Amino acid sequence: MGDTGTHGVRTTRLTSVRDVAQSRRRTSTGRRAKPRWYLPAVLGADAAVTAASVALVLGRAGQPYPLRTAAVATATWLTVRALRRRYRIDELGESRGALPVLHDWLILVAALAVLGVATAHPPQPYPALVALVPCLVGAVVCRRRLHRHLTEARRAAEAVDRVLVVGEPGVLEGAVQRLASRTDHPYAVVGTVLAGDGAPTGETAAADRLGPDLDGRTAGHRLVEAARRHRAELVLLAPGACLTGDRLRELCWALHDAGLEVALTPGLVETSVKRLTATSVAGLAVLRVEPPLGPGAQAALKSAVDRCGAALGVVLLAPLLLLLALLIRLDSPGPALYRQRRVGRDQEIFTMWKFRSMVTDADRRKGDLAPRNECDGLMFKMRRDPRVTRVGRFLRRTSLDELPQLFNVLRGDMSLVGPRPPLPEEVADYDATALRRLRVRPGMTGLWQVSGRSDLSWDETIQLDLHYVDNWSFSSDLDVMSRTLRAVVDGRGAY
């Protein structure tokens, strides 16, 4: 891997990155452009689902005053969501996570339980809880659909902030390329301003400039003029040698006095905001970066869920496992299971089990097919691999060939969620950056599997795995598992 892997921007995508940036620059419509139907749609969905589910379930269960209870539950649910700021325009569609909705729902249950104690005829706990479950499911589904719609809108340069990026050569280019490499965020770069006297490169060659000899007031005035010329709504400052201390503060004064919003980028990449804490020390604004989660309660919970989930999966799926093994044996000669040496946590070698999806001499024929590898990195992938059997194509398309890895999870070699388990020959060519993905147990599913699988480049695969390793939490595992079913049904990148 080269430097592109470290910085997360693939050289093979630079042309498309520039196209995306130019498209966003031309068509961005401004930060107030979220569709107006977002708020009434979310409010309507929350109210309708809550009222209907509570009234129907309590009515069928013969509980007293179902309509009155439905009205109280609906009002309480909307109040809880409003107090938790779920209906703010800057919140709508920004996240698809289910954990915040679960927190809201637990508050709803607690609030209704208190209200029930205060009434003469509260509903029975079991039907009341069943009646409230659709509130949780409906809010999660609505949240994810809204996020998906907003993401698509931003790919068309809608509902974005017009951003002017300011920084020194090198830092500026890195920030612009980073923003242009993805389109699921609200920042559309409409202009750049170079700070200092370094030589501009690439797309910043024609940028405005703030010379190091300018005092803070003059520099601020020029920056405001540049923002107004580009019709920017937000100025993103990338601090460096020429943008620090009093000079940076004076620029912020000038921008705020002109009615412009200001944001600072500390240069961190792929670091979850959950690990960041802002504080002030001796007048300095300090951003504290918490270390990735290590041994503790969440790690113990993950291990328990892995073992219990794998055991339950083996018991429930035993008939399916036997059926698939029989189909494999009938389709082609050879064993039903395929064993392969993989590298696990801390570079420990283990034997991984899968259902055999290829002919028995597939490993021997891999060298002959190497020139036809469709992956741009260390992995070997072919969309139409001639070694795959008929049943194997179905198994790969549905990811059923991965089910025997449940036994690896039971043994402790793997986890339900984690990075893809690599081959020893792949690890032999890893650099220090790629080796960090081996800090955790590999998983049956993970960010790689739910984000496109084999359609992703090598750099994208590494970046997803590093993001998981550095920002892991139990709630992120739950989110990946909830997205796995859709990825399996969709089948994109499975070959």
C-alpha cells in the first residue's frame, strides 16, 4: 500500500473526486434546503403509529379506556422526542442509528409507567409493552428512510452547506480532497483560500490567498470578501503555522461579525466524535481524544453476545446447515466444509470453516487466475470465478457459505462483528497501518460486508476496518448486525 491508503483517498478516484466537487460547486443550493416535508412526515409517522398500535392492542386485549390511553401515549411520545431534539431541522435525516431512538423509547415506557401508577385503571404491563413496541420500530424505520433520502439528496448537491475552506498548502488540499471523496456529508466546497506563502498545488492553484504579512484585521476583511464572493455560508479553517493563536481568533471575530459561521478541523480522520471531548486549558481550546475501547464491561458484553448468539444460531439453523451440506455433496465431489488458515487477533493463525463453494482444486488453480484478479489490493476477487460451483454461486450470493463460522465464534477465534479475516499471504504484505486491523477478532460480518463487500477497493476496505477498530462500541456492533440482513438480501458485492 502507498500513501493513498494512509490518507484514505484513492488515487484511482481522483478524477471522480474532482467531478463530484465541481458538480457540488455548481449546483449546491444552500444549507436551508432540506425538504419541508421531513418534519411533518416524522411527526405524522410517530403520532399515527403510536395512536394506532396502542388503541388496537389495548382494545383487543380488553384493557380499559384504549382510546384515551392511546391519546396520552401519543402525546407523551411526541413530547419525549421533542425534548430530545429529534424534530430539529438540523437533526432530521442526519443519522440512521437506532440507539438514540431506543433511549427515547425507554424514557417513554418509564413516563407512561409513572402515569399508570397515578391512574385508577392502568393497563396491564404486558399488553401495554406490546402496544408500545411499534413506536420503537416505526421511529427506527422512519429515521433510516429519512437518512437514506437525505444522503441521495446530498449526492445531487442538495441540502448542503456552501463551504469556503481556508488552510496552508498541503493541509488545504488534504481537506478539500477528503470532503470531495464522499458525498454523504453536508459540506459542499465552493471555494478555497490559501494561508501563508507556500506554493499552491492541484485544484488550489487558483485559490485566494492570505499572506503571512497581513495583520489579523486585514486578513479577516479579505476572508470575508472571499466568502461573500463565493456565496459561502460557512468557513472551514484548517489551522497551521499561519492560522493559530491570536490570528485565528481575529479571523473568527471578523467572520462572526459578518454573520458567517465558522468551523475548525483539527486534522483527525476516521475518529468518532464519541471519542472527542472539548475542554479549555490555560485559555487554550483542547480536544481530548479518548483511546479505543479496551477490556471492560462492553468487551465482556460483546464476548457474551458472541458466544450466546453463535450457540443459538447453531441450534436454530441446524436443519438448514444439514440441508446445505447435502446439496453441496450432491452438486460436486468433495467435502461439504472448506477449511482455510486465516489470521486472527494479534496475528494468531486459526482454521476458519466455510461451506465449500468452489471445486476441490480451487487453491491450486488460483495462481493461474492471478492475472484476472479484479481487486486493486492484496485480496483476490473475480466476479465470474470459474472455480465456483453451481450451488456455490447461490451460497455466495446469499452469504450462506459463511454460516459454519458460527463454530469459529463459539471457539473464540472470531466474533459476530469485526473486520474481514485475512489470509496469511495477505498479512505478509501488510504495512503498519493495515496491521492495526488485527487488533480485534475478525468477524462474520462487519463494515466491509455491509458497505459493498467485493465492490469496494482495497483502500476502502482498510479504512472501514480501521474505523471499526478505532471507534468500536457495543452499539456500533448492533448497528452493523441490523444492516447485515439488508446487505445479504441485496447481495451487492457478493461473488
